[in-house]
Amino acid sequence: MRTRLLASPAVVLALLVAASAALRFWAATAVPTPWIAPDELIYAELGRSLYAHGTLALLGHRTSFFSLVYPALAGLPLSFSDVSLGYTVLKAVQAVVMSLAAVPVFLWGRRLVRPSLALLAAALTLVLPGLVYSGLILTEVAFYPLLVLAVWAMAEALVRPTLARQALFVATVLVAMATRLQAIALVPAFATALAFQPRRALRLWPTIASFAAAATAWSAWQLRNGGPATKLLGAYQAAGEVHYTVRDAARFVVYHLGDVVLFTGLVPVCALALLALLPPRSDEERAFVGAAVGTTLWLTVEVGIFASRHVGHLAERNLFALAPVLFLALAVWLERGAPRPPVRTAIVALAAVGAVLALPVASFVTAATIPDAPTLIPLYRLHVHAPSVSLELVLDVAAAVAAVAFALVPRRLAWVLPAALAAALAAASLSASRVVAAQAQLVQPGTVGAHPRWIDAAARGPVTYLYTGDVYWNSVWESLFWNRRLRIVYDLLSAAVPGGLPQDSLGPLEDGTLVDKFGHRPPVTYVVGSDSLEFRGTRVADAGNGISLWRVDPPFRLAQWVQNVRFDGTVERHAKVFVYACRGGRLEIRLRADGPRRVELLRHERPFLRRDLAAGETLAASIPAEPTQPGGRGLCSFDVLTDATVRVDELRYLGGSAMKQS
């Protein structure tokens, strides 16, 4: 009895899901901080806002629509007062959510194939490299299982178009769209699936009417306050405001078709293509093939066109949710005895290899593509460790071997194909998990330092961030994620934090008082800023990475601002020092040349000293300050001009305040 229970497909499925969730959570714990900025940080803030105020807002400002379902998932644990605990709990929840995608795959598969093959598709669903996103705060986590549910509901509505099944299909599509607007591709996918059984079209009019009603309601809600038609795309409004060329769009669609072939291991895509070319054995199989082909086609077209202008490389993270459906196609093909009509098999295999050959591997396999294409990570690691190896050759040979195996492996050995696929995907997943953790570990020191909650630990009231552009811009987002006391972000003059963060600009008067464009002085008690800034007040803490927390002596004023001196003390061509409320004093400066350099020092933008330096020579100067106004209300400025990089060993203003760069 116990043996029979352990061999039960349901028990095996539960063990697979549990093992996957445990391993994915274990891998996620190696990710110390959000890595993909600003995406992860946006969803974190939206989730917190949803649970705190019932609105989707950033720093109290409503935003265009990003997602509803995912903030609802992530917001609760991220709202814990213990941010570290909430972050860990979220990783555990996400590992379970992504692993649960295997359940609808298995249940749908049971209607198409025998239990062992349904388990095979479920197992392949759990070893995909894309599950590395379970450690990141991204909508892909919820979209992965939801897309499978929506496509399954589509197929069920096509088989027996009862009102209940059609309502379920419409509901799953709307939930998927509330997770990612990208799910709009399921509507043309449904129309394509209807082409496989056109006699059912008339009975599916309630579905078509429901989509029309939903589109009308969405349009009315989005445009109720006026605005461009592209506002219908919510936060992706920019996607509708650019010009797409047919050539680039077609090229990127082919690239992403090649990526679908790549991240599924070629065989599942070939299996689906052959199923589409063979007469179906049942209504269930016909509906499955139609839904799978329509979803794969339209999602690939949608993502390819979008990526042609907004990504510039493979946007695999927007596509990998297709994989479970394609793994089911592999199971159905195996259930049919792995049929391979020679001519059609050759055409399908050659087309799949051609799509992979079309990929510009050299330009796509870079550090910049890692966040968007986890399947390419093993190739990237190979390039790092063996730069002389041709990645194109490696990928092309692998694709050719897979195609030959698909076409020629004897039917009695067909099980070798999914076994090899599972092993390859598992190895790629392990590689992806290690690289993502390593990259996230590199982000932390430069953004929030060794102790991410350092601001909350030192401040005793609300904190403002004044961004200057000379530190990593994602340090602002990371600081917001980890520190609950950080409430407002300002930019200094023309600096700007990317990613849609609500932010106003401040500028200094000659006495250092910071005002907005209306001349208003914001009330600030604590401020975080780059160490290039010195405020009137007391420095109370620093992150150890060139960012400090100050307690401000009101009004909010700058004392000094050092521009264009890098964190390592290097000046490229031009550095500038402003001293506010200048009362006299002097600027002490010491420069060191790495090679022959011509250096000029200015005071109030007028020449003060010019010197030619030999390699290794040091220039030390003391520049007396000359305030532009008496009584400590004026401004003093100093410039360093050089024809090549120099090292600043000392930079100190003596006469009221001091700053050192070294």
C-alpha cells in the first residue's frame, strides 16, 4: 500500500514541486539585494503602497499601471517592519509560486497523455533557467504559472465552449493581463487557435464579446482624465509612441523565435511544429495544438517587436513562460510514438536550426544581457573563462546536434531526448543561479553598503535623498527599498534618477540655501547625499561607499559641492569646487600626474595658476578665496583643468568647513 502511494503520480508531482521550491529558495537566499534596477524596486514600492494605502503609488504619487496581481503578491511580506525578514519570506513564497506552475502542466497533461509523460512535462517546467527569477522581485514570478493556466483555459473553451468554460478563459486572461499587460497577446492567439477548428467560432461569441467589453472598460478607465491613446498601455505607454521599422521588427521576431528554440532545447518546438502538420487524434489534441501554436506565435511576435526598439537584445524574460506549454507539446509528441515524417521533419529541424543560426551571438552574449536572458548565462561564463572559443560555433554545433537527434534517434530510444534536455536545462539553471547571485552581490557595496538599513539605524525622523548624479543612480532605489525612513527624493539641478521615481529639482542660492523652482525651501531634517556634498549640519553616518547621512541645521543649505572628482580621487578633464556662504579662507589642493600633464587652476573662472607636470610629479597649491559678496552671503568657486587624468590627493577648503577627497 505504501509503495503504491509513493508511486502515485500526485505524490511524485508534490515531491517535484517541493524539491523545486526548496532548491529555488536556497538559491534565492544567495541574492543579498534587488539586482535588476529599477524594475525590482518599482514593484517592491508598488506592493508596499498597495498594502499601506490601497493604491499603486511611488513615494505617494500615483503611477501608470504596471501590475496589480504581482504587487498584491509581493506587497505583504515586503511591508514587514523587518525588511530583511520580509525579503526572505518573499523569496520563499516566490519559489513556491513559480514551482506550482508544474501543477497545471501536469493536470492539463493528464487530459492529453499518460501520467508518466505528464510528469515529464511538469519536471521540465521546474528545471528551466528562467526560474532564477524566483529570487528577484519581478512580475515574471506570477506570470509563469498564470500563462499556463490561461492557455489551458483557452484549450478547454475550444474543446467544449460552454459558458462556464468561456468565462473561466476570459477570467484567466484578465488576471494574466493584470499581472503583465503583455498577456494581451492571448487575444490574437485565441483567434489563431480558432483557425484550427473554425466550426466552433459561432459558439464562442460570448468570449469575443467579453474581450470587447473588457477593452472598452479598460479604455474608459485609462482615458477618463484625457490623454493620448497610448495611455492604454499604462506604464508601457512609451512602447506605443515610437516608430517601429518593418525590417528591425522582423529581424527581432526571428531572433526571439531562435531564443524560444534555444531556451526549450529545440526538441519541444520541433515537436509542436510537427503536431501542427499532422492530423490530430482527438478534439483535445487539436485544441491544445491550436492554443500552443497561437500563443507561441503571438507572444514571440509581440516581444520581438517590442525588443527591437526598447531592449536591443534578447528579452527572454518576457518569453520563457511559454516553455511549459512547449514541454507539453513534447509530451504529446512522445505519446503519439514520436512520429517523424521525413520531409516535414527535415523542414522543421532545419527551420529550428536556422532560427538559432540567425542569433547574433557575439552581440547578445554580454554582461548587459544577463538580466534579460538567463539561458545565455552559460555561454557568457564560457566566454569569460575561454574568450578564444567561438560562441557562435558552440551554439550552432549544439543546435545541429539537437536537430539531428530529434530527427534520427530511434523511436525506442526517444526517451533519451527529454532526459538529455532535462540534464542540459538543470545545468544551465545551476549556472544562472550562481551568476545572478554573484552579480547581485556586486551591486550591494556600491549602492547601500555592507549594512543596507544603515539609514534607518542612524536617523530619528523622515529622511530625504538629494541625488547629484555622481553616485550610482540605483543607490537611490536600493536605499528606498531597505530604509523605511527614506520618504522623499530630490535632484540637485539637472541630475535625475532613471525609472520614473517621483522627484523634484532643487538648486542652491549663493549662500547654499536649497530651493525648488518656485523658490520654496523644503523642510528637511535628515538628508542622504554623495560625499561630494557638504551640508550645514552634522554628518551622522555613512554607508562606506561615498554616501553619507546628515542631520541638517535649518534651513536646508549646502556648504560645499565638489564636482567631477570620482570616488577614487581621479579627475578626467575638469573638476569644480563651490563654497557657499564663503567668508574667505583658502582651498588647499594637491594633484599627482600619472604621465605628462598640463594643469590649470582657476578662481572664479579666472586663471590662477598654470603648470606642466612630468610623470609622477605633484602639484600643491593654496588658493585664497575671494567671496563675491561680503558678510558670508557670497559664493566662491575653484576649477581644475587638465588635458588628461590626474589624481587628487588632497582637496580641502579652510575657512569655515572642510572636505577631503582621497
